[in-house]
Amino acid sequence: LAASPLFTSDFDDQESSEAEDPSDYRRGGYHWVRVGDVYHDRFVMHRKLGWGQFSTVWLATDLREAVTSPNRMVAVKIMKSAPGYLEAAMDEVEILRKVAKGGGGA
């Protein structure tokens, strides 16, 4: 897997003006993630897909699903850790729960 371009970091691309500010990788800011890091003994990080004001999103393998679906990939969103972002994260989780249940209720 490591030799595939899909499973490489895109940090070389971060030099563009569209990349997040490296100084935002600090306490309260973005969490530093490396290719191959494993979170919660479950998610293996392969590649950063993108970033926004509140988070970065990573392509990952879910080790719980790897036996039954070995090629299934997931997206893992890692929020900034400052207290002000917690409410936004919880709002997003609630929206995603409603969408998953089919209860968009627009």
C-alpha cells in the first residue's frame, strides 16, 4: 500500500496559497496527523483529503471493517481542539445523524 500514490501525504502540495497555515498546527488548532498513524486502534490514516476552518479530513482504513470489506475506505474528520470548536463539531454530528436516518426535515 505504501508505494501507491493514493497512500501518500500531500504535504508537498501545502506550499500553495490554498494550504492551511502551518502555524495553526498547535494546541487548540489543527492536530498533526502523519500517514500511517492509527487512531482509537481503528482508523489508519493514508492521505489528507482536505482542510477547512475547523478541521482536516483524512482518507483512512477502518480496521473493524477490514476483514469483511478489505478495500473499503472511510473519511475521518479531525476537528481543531480549541473549546469554541466543540459546539460546531457537535452540531455537525447531529446533522449527520439526521441525514443517516433519512430525517433531513428541510
